[in-house]
Amino acid sequence: TLAAEILLTGRHVTAQEALRFGLVGRVVPKGQALAEAKNIAADICDNGPLSIRALMHMLREIDESLLDRV
């Protein structure tokens, strides 16, 4: 219902609200988003490419499965 309320009312949410609602995974200080994204990318690159490929495939299948229910 929260997502529907935000979409239907056009209400803006703050970064902290989005974090609390689970709409974003993390909040960083202003101007630090790119650096944080690069840190996350580096962590991902530390994993094997086959495992990343398999995980991405699984996530896409889950996403498609959820869309099929709508």
C-alpha cells in the first residue's frame, strides 16, 4: 500500500524514508554516490564471473516471475 500511496499521490520521499521503506539499499552523503557505487562494483568484481552470471540470471527469472503475477 505504501508504494501505491507514493505513486498515486506523487508524494516525494526523502532518502531516509526510502531507506526505511526498503526502496533503496543504502544512503550515502551528498556527492559520494559514485564512489559508493564504485566500491560496490569492486566488491562484485571480487566474485567469480560465473557465479555473478548465474546470480544475475536467477534475479532476472525472479523478476520475470513476479511480473507474470501482475
